Amino acid sequence: MAVSLRDPQDGDVTELSEINVTPFIDVMLVLLIIFMVAAPLSTVDVAVDLPVSSAPPQARPDKPIFLSVKPDLTLALGNDDVPRGALQATLDRQTNGDRQQRIFLRADGVVAYRD
């Protein structure tokens, strides 16, 4: 809080609502000096010796199989609707019984994750 040292006519000291910016400028200058000193230190390169991957890249399937969950929670394999009871038999037929083949699951944005 600051006061005016002018001679008041009514004998009361009036308050000024202006902020004192001198401490603010001092703090900003100190922070500027700190960042000017710390910035060159943060750009030092550290050599990191990472291991080399020996795994072959994963092959992409020629014809991916997509299982879709529709907004009314019915299932579709590719573009064909599939009843829930016949899903396993249809998947076995599509993958030729290969249980390791990857099946991609997709759902509409209105289908909740828990469904």
C-alpha cells in the first residue's frame, strides 16, 4: 500500500491504488540472469549407448480380419453380420483354424468401452 505525501485539504491521508513495480522488476531481472546461466548447461549432449534390436519387423497380413462392434452391439466380421453364438466358428473359418493370427477390433465412437 502506498500513500501520497501531498498536502491534503481535509487532513486525511489518501491511499494510492497503483502497484509498486520495483520489486517485480527486481525479481524478473534475477530470474533472467538465472535462466541465462542455466540455459547453456541444459544443452549439453549426453551420449547414450542404446542396444540394437535384432528382432525382424512384423509382417503385415495380406488380408486383415476386422471384427466390428456396431452401435447396437451387434458384431460384424468384415462386412458380414455375425451372430454372437456363431462368432467362434466364423473366426475359425476365416483364419483356417490359426489361433495366432491377429484380428483387429474396431468400434463406432458411440460404443462404450465396457460394452
